[in-house]
Amino acid sequence: MPKQVFVFLLLTIFSLKIFSQNNNLTLQSNKDGHYGGLYFGIANSFTTQANDGNAAVGFNLLYKYQVSRNVFSIKAFQYNMFRLYLFGGGDFPSTSFSGIDILYGKDLLKSNKQSLIFSSGVSISRFINRGNFLYSTPSNSSGTLTYGNNYYERLVDLKLGIPIEITYRYYILHSKRLMYVFNFATNINSRKVISSFNFSFEYKFSRHSYR
């Protein structure tokens, strides 16, 4: 098992322990419960390395558990660098990044209809980039204006990081379960800084059980 994965698992267990201890100090609220969401958004990376800095599109699959104003989240994400080729052709493999975030946050609003959540935690990310050039395929010889494809080495890199997020959500009309969500997220690691803006719907599929 890679060292990064082992450290990530230890930090996850530690975060769960702290969260469970905090639950004993909270009071019941209408926001308590389990949430699920599928975020869609755009992202950009900031680094000095080549082939980076392009816009990316992707999604986040989210599970969220809230007790009072304490919010625990697990999020899986996948983004692929986006580039429009008007005349065909392309560079392969496409640059992408994916991973898992473990977050603990606080709901800053007391309202039962809306939330403003500030979260941070730990993450492990996988980056796929292009290495040395390998070969090209010829362009289309049928007379149309197209270009061939360029193929490069596939480089895979794992990095631990610190995710920071601000999430705003609001219940749709008089619904007590369905919300629309705006999310801004930043992932800081030793390779690059990734920022994304996401929009989604969250669904509250059960309430917290109290004894």
C-alpha cells in the first residue's frame, strides 16, 4: 500500500473519532440527518508545470451527515481537463484528477431553511498527466480538414492534500428534503492548487436517530 494511502486512512480514522466526540455536545435541530448529493462543476489548477492550467469539467458524489451545526462529509470527485478541438484530433491521455475528501465543518447559519457551511479536512488525489511524446496517428486523408491524434506517456501521481470548502444550500420551496447547493472548493497539495465551483441538488434521505 502506498505511503500516502496509509497516512490518509489514519487521518480519516482520527477525524471520525473527533466528530463522534463532538456529537455528544450538540442539540437536536431540524437540519440533523443524512444527506446525499451529486455535484457538477468546473475547475482550474494553478501550477508552473506544463500542460496544466486548463479548465476542467467534472462531478462530485457526496455523502453528508449533520448533527446540530456539526457537518461531516465524504466526497469522491473526478475532473477532466477540457479542450475543444474544432477540426478533430487531440492529445492523449487527457489530463485529469480525481480523489476522495474527508471533511469536517460548521454550519454558520441558525436558520432551518438555509445553511452556510465552512469545511476542511484531508484528501488523497490522483493526477493523470502526459509525459514524453510517443507517436501520432495520421490525419484523415478523405479530404476533410481534420488532424491526427498525439499520444504521450501516461503518468500517474498520488498526493495528500488539504481541502477547503464553502457551501451554501437552501431548501426548495416548502420541501423539507430537497435543496439546491452552491459550492466553492479548493484543494491544496504539494503538486498544485485546484479550485472548483459546483452546483447541485442535495437530498436529505433520513433524520438522525436520538435515543
